[in-house]
Amino acid sequence: MAETATDPAAQPITPAPVPEQTVVTFTPKPAPSKFAAQRKELQKFFASLNHLGMGKQRMMFIQSMAMMLTAGLSLVDALQTQLLEAKSKAVRKLIQGIITAVENGSSLWKAMDDQSLFSPYEIALVRIGEEGGNLARNMEYLAEQQEKDRALRAKVKMAMTYPAIIVVLVFVLIMGLGLFVLPNLVQVLYSLNVELPLATRVVITISQLFEAHGMVFAPLLFLALIIVLLMGKYTRFRAVAQWVVFHTPGIGSLARESIIAQFGVILGGLLRAGVPLVEALSSLAEVTHTVSYKHFYQKLLEHVNAGDSFSKSFKALPECNRLFPISVQQLIVTGERSGGLSDVLMKISDMYDKKASETAEKLPVILEPLLLIIIAGVVAGLAFAIIVPIYKVVGNIGRS
């Protein structure tokens, strides 16, 4: 039997199997829970209490490291030199801890971070410099920016000295009147035998309170002032305290200009050192203590992390126009489009540093009328409360 020839074209074509595509998924690192984050912050806070008052030593450490690394010393030799020059026991312990960690194979930025003394901004600059082989240059950048920040804070402190002295003197004046002057005047006012006005009755009540509890009331008032200051720095009450500062004539302008200058120098310095924008914004949010600006930086970070430009992010955040002038926003957008964002930010920092310096010089002139009005109001209120009953007596005598 003859074989039947088969036509290849008539046979069904079986498609070749398509190889399966391997889909690579990246699982993001889970964010720490709110409780874990709070516990970590609490641990850092208690660890930082061991380094209270070491801000100047921290700045000197970074400046010395920048100078020695730029001169060509190795990292360990530079740290050993720092240890030999350290005079304080706390500073020697700090440097020794960094040396031990580095000799055991740890990176410098990790050893510095473990000491709970250096800010996230400083750690980020050191880490990027170390990983990119530009540690000496980044330390030099950091030293320059720290010097600018120190000079700006010194100007702010000098500007606040005069108002602080006036407030203390007013407090002492009121306490002195309440403890020594008003108790004697109360007896005179009672002996006039006339109907006392409301202001006089208020002064008498305050005088009686001082006379009965003055020795306890004065220390308690001073303690309450300290508690309010601590709450304004370490608790949620600081949002209220900062709101008052930003709405005080002169002081609010100085605070806003200082924050914008700090924004430029920190973000610009990080970008210039090679830190990615998302990480730079994250570090900026961590080192910012002003509540309104911290929340704004966190929202800005979310938009930038989602791929939005600064222009789109600014339009999506309604509080932006309140926190940043339009001119600053336009400069940032222009710098982003031109690829020179770090240079633009450093120019913004220089510009607002000069503005803050000028405002700091003018601040006593701005606050002097306000403080004089407050003092005049206190004195006028006391004079009114004391003189009105006396005029009533004199008027009754004249009519009789």
C-alpha cells in the first residue's frame, strides 16, 4: 500500500510557546509603626540629654575634621588628633566612641549617628561624602554652612536680648508693686470712705493676693514661666508659642526670614553635596523645629516623592503662599527647570540672611514703641485706679 503524501501547508500550525515573563516586584520597606517611631524619638531624646551644651564642641569637631581631611590626613589620624586636642571629658568620650566604631569597620556617618549628637542634616552630608569619595569636600561644605547658621542665630539672639530685658524689668516692677507698694495704698483707699471704681477694686484684690500669698505666688509664677517655655519647646504647645512669635511685630518677620535662609542653606547644601532631592527634603523636615514649616516640608516631600515638580507641588499646597514669598517660589521653580537648583537655593539663603541681619538691627526700633505702650498701660492703669477715688473725695469736699 502506497504511502499517502501529506501536504505540509494543510497541517495545522501549532504556535510556538511564549516564554513566561519574569515580573520583578520591589517590596518597599515597611514604614515603622507610630509607636515604634515615637519610641525611637524618645530614645534619641534621652540619649541627647548626655550632650547638652555641646553645640559649640560639635561645630568645632566638624570644622577641625574638614580642615584636617582637606589637608590630606587619613580619617583615623584626623580622629586621633581630635582626641588629643579635646579637653573636656565628655568630648573625649564622644570622639573615642567614634574612633572605636570606625576601627571596628563602621562608616564615619554611622559612628556619628550612634552618638545622638549630630543632626540628620549633618549625617546626610557626611554619608553622601563618604559613599561618593568626597568626604573632605562635604565636611568643608558643612563647616561653611554651620558658620553661616551660627552667625544668623547669634544675630537673632542679640536682637532678642533687648525685648527680653524689658520684659524681665516689667515683671520685676509688677512684683515689686504688688509686694511692697500696693498693700500700703490699699489702707489709704479704704479710709477714703467712697465707692471705689472697678479698676480700684481689681488693684485691691491683686494687692490682697500678693499680701497673703506673695512669697509663694512669686516663685510659682517664675516656675510657671519656665514650664511654659519648656512646653513651648518640647510639647505640642510649641505650635501656639510659635504662632505668637510669628504674629509679633518685628519678631515674626525676623523668624520668617531666618527660616527661609535656613531652608536655602540646608536644602541647597545637601543638593550641592550630591544628596538626592527626596532624601534632602526628608533631612530638611527632620531638622526643622517650626511646626508649620515642618508640616509643609513633609507635604512637599510627599508630592516630590510622587513625581511632582516644585511648580505643581506649590500649587497643590495652599499654605505655600503664606510660608514662602512668591518671589522665592519663582526662583525655586526657575532653578529646577534650569538644572541649577542648588545654586539658586544658596543665593536665596544669602539674600534672606542679609534681610534677617537688617531686620535684627532694626528690631529694637520696631519693638521699643510696643514695649513702651505696654509699660505705659500698666502704669496708667495703676494711676487711674489710685487717683480716681482721691478725686472723688476732693470733689465731695468741694461740694460741701
